[in-house]
Amino acid sequence: MMEPSRQEFRDAMARLGAAVTIVTTDGPAGRVGITASAVCSVTDSPPTLLVCMNRTSSLNPAVQANGVLCVNVLPGDAELLSNTFAGFTGADQAARFAEGSWTVLQTGAPALEEAVAALDCVVEEVVEKGTHSVVFARVQAIRLGAKRPALIWFSRNYHPVGIPE
């Protein structure tokens, strides 16, 4: 049996909608943030997230060295901020954090004030798999933002989703 090609796999994943987040960290290895859609819940007891990071990402060594991260779920109107943290604008890390309003919760990782939700975590385990590091992160604090549409990535494009109450 022949394995699917890399492109076939990527095309299939483009049809899997995912929340757009900015994953951040801060500590001895520096303040770093990137746009990520490979984030999901693992369990609610204890509250744990799974975050996949490309091994070549600037975030990867910083998260592993700092031991903390914050997953910031973007609102539906945050395409520019997403593109900035994805590196599409050419902004360095300092310029990225000049966009938006940032604070911290418990761990010291940057939390976006405009986020639909911010989940502040400590790194519990990292598993290396293929081109990525799979991080299991235990949630230490949560800040829920205003109820409004969130941003998802589907079919290689942004889409706001959800109806404000």
C-alpha cells in the first residue's frame, strides 16, 4: 500500500477547520510569539492542551527553554495580527508585540488582551515527531474575553465564526 503524498496530506488538512491562535512565551530564552492552528484540548482534568510547533520555528526552542506558553485564541477581526505573528509582514519579535495589547496571567507568558480566550500554561512534556515538537501544556490560568466571533483557518483562508450573544 502506498502512503499519501505530502501534498495530499496538506490538502486534506486544509479541509479541517482550526482555531487561529497566537502562542507566546517569555523567560530566559526571550519573548517570542507565532501564529498557530495546531492546538487542541487533551483533557479537562487536569486541564491540558496539545500544541504542535515546527522544529525550525523560533518559538520551539524558546518554549522548551522557558517552560511556559500562552495560547491566545484570536477574535474574528484579527487577520492582520495573525499575519504579523505568522511572519508574513516581516516584523521581528519586538515589532510583533508592538501590535495588540499584551499583559500576563500567572506564568509570565504574554496574554493578548483582545483574545477571545487566553490559556496560560506550563510545559509538562515534549514529544518529538517528524518535523514537529508536540507540547503537552498544563493550563495554570484562563482569561475569557468578550463573547464575539473567533477566527478560524479553513481551506487556506481566514473565516470569522460564531455569533455574539
